[in-house]
Amino acid sequence: MNRKKHQGKLFSSSYYPPATSGSNPEICLSKDLLRSWQNRIHNYQSNLFKLVPSDQKQGSLFPQAEITSFETFEPLKLTPLPLSFWRWPEAPHNGPAIYLVMDRLENCDSHILLYIGETLAADRRWKGEHDCKAYLASYSEALNDAGIKSQLSIRFWSDVPTDTKCRRKIESELIKHWLPPFNKETRARWSTPFTAELAN
């Protein structure tokens, strides 16, 4: 499958600076533009990281209400791993999991949650092709070109149901709550400035 056909641009053309002859406008993302994009996400998510309840009453993440809720879910307590963890001789996690891709922002010493996914096999999900990996490669490249440090990590939450339907429900509710910019459900909201094509 040609990725360019199903990925598309995640950033409106108005965000790109005017292209000069022979230049590629998709890689001309300024430091101010990238900082502004990161800060918008941080401003929304910062209270969630601090466990400040939102105005809307949140239900349980699991069908079993006693397990956990949005107000007690603390992604920063999960062990951070490098995105290259799947190359390790032994997998740090196995079995079903919800996984979170995060970046630590140097300008405010805080995090943003970029992607939420679910898997039945944590040791295999990040191997091979994955749409999010392409966006992360483009994101890292854009930040590097702009002189912005990136501290990407992936974290696995293994205390989840083995039933795929239940796990996907949790994933969906977390996405709605955190609005991570690399999930397809939320890209339009953040005008995500990265395309999978940049990673090729």
C-alpha cells in the first residue's frame, strides 16, 4: 500500500511559509511555529498530567468501575523506554497493553502526550510498519532542523484487559480525554504539522 495515499497532510497549507524556488515547504517549519504547536498541546494536557479534574465528570476506563478512572491515571508513573526498545534482545513488556508515546519539552520541563495505542502483544507492536513511527520520524526531523531538543519515550500500561474490545474502548476513551495529536481522531484539532512523507 502506498502510504502517501492514506496518510495525507496533517497541517493546513496556511501554516507553511512561502516556498522558494526548488525548496520543499513541508520541511520549512520554523522554531516559533513548532514551539507554538507544542505549547498548545501542553496547555491542554498540563492539568491532566497534574491530575486536576476536568469540568466534565469522567467515567471509569474499564467496565469494572473499581479498577481506575481518568482522575487516577498517571502516565508519568509508567516506565519510559526509548522508541528503539523493540531492538533489545529481550522485550521489556509482553502481552496486552495500552502504550503512550510522549515527548519532554525542554522549554517548560514538562511532557506532551503524542500518541495512544493498544496492543495484544507489547513485544511485537512497535516492530515493522506503524503510522505513528512515520509521524514521529518527521516530528523529530523537524525539531532537529529547528534546533529544538526532543526527548521521546514510549510507555506501556500492562494492567489492561486481555479482551481486545475492552482494551480498544479504554484506548478510545483515553484518546478523547487526552487528545494526543498523532492519533487520527485528533489530528485535525491540532493542525498537526507533520506528514508521513517527510520520514521517507
